Amino acid sequence: MSLDAARATLFSEFQTGFAAKQPGVPICFENQRFDQPKNTAWVYAAMLPGLSKRMNFGGDRKFRHQGVFNVTCMAPEDSGTKTLTDIAEAVFETLADRIIGVPGGGQIVTFGIQRKTRGLINGVYVINVMVEYRHDEVLGT
């Protein structure tokens, strides 16, 4: 399972689950063209790979990759906090403690969610929801 397959799977799972809980809230994924909405809430999602470590000796090389799936929830200044906290809760519910199968084999496991209120930044109120993930990959010899 490559990092690209893991990213595509996690993005798809998030988009489907989040849209069911918060229909109409725009999602921007990392490094994709996106027109930032005006006067409405939206989220920015990015997969941030971190540590990769070898899980075995000899034969096929097994690696465990860990990182953070970061979702930045944003709402315009003076729009109140209820909408934004509802959005952050939907992110939490969508990604908390999941085991997600990856097409072609393998799985992504999510755990260790943190929510951080960053407050008002450049006219936008921001809450980050950070979800730790891990996925395993086997590389041939």
C-alpha cells in the first residue's frame, strides 16, 4: 500500500462521512485548486506523514507509517461558534477510532484525536481537529 493509496482512501472516507454529517460544507484538500468561500464555513484537510519504521527483519520489508490527518475548520468572523463547533464535532465523529480498509490490501487505523481552538486569525475563526493515523506497507525484497 503506497502513501498515495492511503491518502486517497483517507480523503475519500473523510469526504463521504463528513458530507453526510455536514452537507454543503465545502472541503478543500491539500494542494488542490479551491476557491475559498466567502461568508460561510469550510474545512481544509491535509495528511501529514510522519514517522516510518521497519517492523521486521529479512524477507519482505514491512513498514509502519504514522502521521496526522489535520482538518482545519473555519468560519467567518462574527458568525458565532455553534456552526463551527458542530463542524469540528462532525470531523471528530467521522474519523474517531476507525479501521478503514484500503483497496488492494491493508488498512488505516485512526486514533488519538485532539481538538484545538486557535481563535480568530485574519478574520476567520479556526478550530483544528488533528487525528493520528497509522498504516502498514510491505515492500518486496
